[in-house]
Amino acid sequence: MSELAVVTPTYAQDAELFALLHRSVLEHTSPNTVHHVFVSPSDRELFARYEGPRCRVWDRSKLMPSRYVRVPGTDVHVDYRRPWPPVRGWVLQQTVKIAAADLVDADTMLVVDSDAVLVRPTSAASFTVDGRLSLHRVDDGVTADMGRHVLWHRVARELLGLPPAPPLPLPDYVTALTFWDPAIVLAMRQRISEVTGRDWMDAFNARLHISEFILYGVFVDEVLKASPPVNTTICHLSYNHEPWDEATAVAFADRLPPDAVGMMISAKSNTPMDARLAAIRRCAQVAESS
């Protein structure tokens, strides 16, 4: 068993970004770290080029029970026993992260979106304190104007059998790069099954609005009451949806926190590749000088 496995759901539209991420995984993780990549059947051939000792490309449909049927020509699945709601692609991307705990042969999962990259040597040990893995949690990060986050908290608490959330603000656990403990993921799945009386995947997929990161964070904090160490600078994040020019991207990279191992410029920004590469190069310079 290795210390770390990297888990990334992705799809054809992000193939160019994924190439940057995978290159960074090879560069910044130990030689026994495997990158587990989950794609739709139609995208399998596109990503097959990465298959090798340090990369496993999985057909994400294979993680789902046979009762889940893919709607031809779409990225939607339905459970033929309960066809509503359908499982949309972005929910399935979350599902496979949680299901991956069965597949990775590692002590720790590094869950990374395909628009992020690693920019420094990365290990779970660097983010473990007294044997406890760090959790990404921004205290009071969810406010009244963040309707979707508020909904995600409510759904997480329902699935975990917890009372309604306390008054706002609430903690925010959403990020593009974070460490998960596979044993905790398995315990979280068991809790969902016990609370709902259903297979965890069915209960999860039945929700139209859900966040895997908030689910995991609420489980750690409120079910396990684990009091984990908190680190919010593991990944240098931008969720900006406007394209950046090279100067703006480089200025963002200049602000790389001293202990950040990742950087993410949202794919939704449509930032040109030249600007994105310039930011990655600048991160390398900042990391080298720190």
C-alpha cells in the first residue's frame, strides 16, 4: 500500500487541462503514487494514452451497479428502479470520488479537479499533524448570499442524520484539491446507508443538489467530531469566471501561499492556455525561492 493516491474525475472538454495536472502529479508526487482517473465510456479512448504504472484510467460507469443505465448520447444515468431524478454528470463526478475509496490502494486520497495542478512536492505527511489528516475548512465561509452552499449543508445533514444546521454563517469545505482519508469515506458511506436505509450511492444520487466536500467535512466535524487540523492554503484557488490575461494570471501565481502544493484557475474562466502556463511557470519560481 502506498502513502498517497490521486483521484480525478474528468471529461473530454478538460483533456488539455488534465494533461497539465497529470504531468504535475508525475513531477511532484512519489514514484509509487498512482493517479486514478475516472471518465465516461465515450472518453475512455481519449485518456487511455496516460494508462501505465502511475496512472489508472477507469470507466466510471463500472463503479455503478448494473441498474444504473446511461442515456445514449448524454452524460446522464438513470436508476431504472427509480428513474427520477436522473444522475447528471456533475453529480456522478462527485459519486466516483466517494466510490474511489474502494479502489485506491493507499493510506490517503488526494482528490483533485482537472483544472488544478500541483506546484510543489506533495505528500500526505506534510499535511498530517499527530497522525490526523488536515481538513480544508473555512470557518464562517458560508453566508446567507451563498444559497447553493446553504442547500448543500442541509442535504449533507439530512443524509447523515443530523439536526438542522445552526444559524449562518457555516463552515465552507469546498475546494479543488484536498486530502481525504479512505477509511473515513467508507465510514461516511456506511452512515448514509444506516440513516437512509438505502445503498449510499442511491441515496447520494437521488439528490439534485449536493456537494461531496461539504458532506465529507460535515461528517468529519459533526459525526466523528474529530477536531482535525485545518489547512485552507493547500491549494491556491481562483473561482473567477472571467478569462485572465497573462499578467493577471502571473500576478495571481505571485501570491502563492508558502505551504500551498496546488494552484487552480477555474476552467470556467476560459483563461487562455498561454496565460495558464505562465502562471504555472511563475508558481515554480515562487516555490523554488521559498
